[in-house]
Amino acid sequence: MKRLSPLAKSKALATSFFVAALFVFVGASYFDDGASYWGYIIAFSEAAMVGALADWFAVTALFRHPLGLPLPHTAIIPRNKARIARNLADFICEHFLSTQQVMQKLNQWQLPRQLMRWLVKRDNAELMAGYTALVAQHSLTALRDVRAQQFIQKTAIANLKAIDFSTLLAQILELLTADSRHQELLDHALHGVSDVLQKEDIQAFITEKLSAEIKKTLHVKTLSDYAGQWGTQRLVKLVAQEVQAISEDSHHPLRYSFSAQLKTFIARLEKDPQFKRKVQVIQDQLLTDPILMQYLSSLWTEILDWVEQDLQSDSSLFKARLSTGLRQVAHHILQDTEMEQLLNEKLLQIAPPLIEKYRVRIAHYIADRVNAWEEDELVDQLENAIGKDLQYIRINGTLVGGFVGLVIHFVAQVMA
């Protein structure tokens, strides 16, 4: 047996009051023998039926035409759906999502502190890391699609081709050479090379390689042995000494030569059309090279495989690092009052325009959603939501109407 819904039960209860009043009226009218109390019973039942019918009409008229009759000012909700949608959206946004109300709540909540307190707990940090890993897994599925790979490749190549590498490289080199920064980099490089070349095992290794090459070239054994054993060793030591000398002398001629060559190279990158075209040709060749594209494609696949395997692992490195990082960040922010205050200030700065922007969108969404409902669907939704309580209006109308009928009958008897 199908169970009645709460709304159906409420309607049945309200209707039962009307039916009871009807039976009382019929019974009282039949057994009326002229006694005064029968008049009160009949007056009560008559007024109760009138109240029940009036309130039934009023409640029904909200949702539909009573008895299917298209009477004026009935089916109020479906006929005014657009206005109700607009007013409902405005009411919610004005009284629940106003900027002043939301900002007041944000001030009370101290959202950055509450978030950091929540995030500093291990379980919560692991939960966030797990959700992030889940999103990443779904993203990897999309990235594996051939269409996605082709789109990424085409977009990347198109954007790279649009870059003026000559100008970009010139700007980078100018930045590196400003205030003689390139000399500092050269110092580090020369010191490193010098330290390596000063090691005896490195010198012996280079000597051996150069000696072997000379022996292959010179066919006079005595000369080749002499050149290989002494000459190459001497050459390596001279190179090492020269590198050390350059690294220790900030005014070494080779340093000035290096700076001059670098400036010339930057100037050609910026102003020499022919040189710029050469760079462009090299750029195009690299971006269209099938071997390079194949290598990058296989590298992309390998990276995706590695990331996917890690995300699926119970001991995922990504999730562990992310969880630890989140907890550390939260802990440091909680310990740093100024940083916490800064986050709160920034939140309060960016919140008002976001609230104004999105509460309008929320209002439009509510209005559009209500307008998208069919009239029957709208009536069912609202009637199921508030119809149960509205049935008590019918019950109250029956009882109140009956008592009003008693009062009217009493007054009539007194005045008779």
C-alpha cells in the first residue's frame, strides 16, 4: 500500500474538519426539535463550513485555479512566476548576501586564522592533499587524450614561434651584463675551472689524452714521445696558470675582450636584421624538428606515467610533500602575527568587489532557475515545501469560523 506524503496527510486532515462540520450541520438540522442549543450547533457548523471553504479557496488559489475555474486572482504563483523569481532573487541577495553583512561575518570569522588552525592538523592537511591528488588524477586522464596533446603542442609551438627570441635573448644578456654582473659570473666560472685544472689527476688525464692524439699525428717515434710526454704536460700547466691568472686579475685583457664581444653580440641581436633572421631560422628549425618533437612527446608521456603512478601509490611522494608543506605554511602563518594580519587585510580588500560581482550572478542564477521551471514543477516544489503548513490555515479557518458563528448566533439571540 502506497504511503501518503506529508502534504497529502495534511490535506486529508484539513478536509476531515470540513466533512465533520458538514455531518454536524446535517445531523443538527435533522434532529432539530426547536431547542435553543440546536441553534448554536447549527450556527457553529454553518460558519465552520463557510470558514473551511473560504480558506480552502484561498490556499488553493495560491497554486492553481480552484475546481479548474479560471477565476480572477487565482493560480497566483504560476501566473506571477517571473515576478516571484525576480523578487526572490533580490530578497536573498539584499537580506542575506549584502556586502555589509558578508563583510561583518568575515570580520567575525577571522577566516585566515581559522583556515590555518584547520590546516595545521595532520588529518586535515592529508585530506586536502588527497583531494588535490584526486583532481590531478582526473586532469591526467584529460591530458593523455590525443586531442589534448595535439592542442597543447600546436598552442605551444604557435606561442613559441610568436616570440622574438633575438630581442628576448638580448634583453636577458643586457640584464646579466648590467653593473658588470657578467664579470661576477665569469669569476665564478673561472675559479671553478681553475680549481679543476689545478688538480694533478685532472692534469694527468688531459695530458694523457693530448699525448695520445699527438702520437697519432706525428710518425717520428722519438719526437712523438717527447712531444707527448713533455709538451702536452707543459701545455696543460700553462692553460691552468692562464685560467688562474684571468680569474685573479679583474683587469685582464681577455676580460675586456669578453665584455666587448658580448656587447657586440647583444647589439647584433637587437639591430642586425640578417643576424635576427638567422636566429629565427634556427628557432623555426628547432620547433619543427620531428626528432625533437618525438622526444618531447615521449618525455611528456613518461612524466605523466610517473606522476600517475605516484598519485595512485599509498606512499605517494606528491601527497606526502603537499601535506607536509601545507602544515608547515599553516604553522608559520599562525606563528607570524604580521603575516596573519596581512592575509586578513588582503581578504577584506578583495572581498567587497567579489561580493558585489558574484551576488549579482547569484541573483541572476536564482531568477533563471525559477523561470526555467515548468509551472507544474514550480507549483509542486512550492506546495511540497510550504503546502503542509498552509493546510493548518484551513483547519484554523474551520474552527475560527465555527466560533464566530456561535458569537453571531448569541448576539442575534440577545438582540431578538
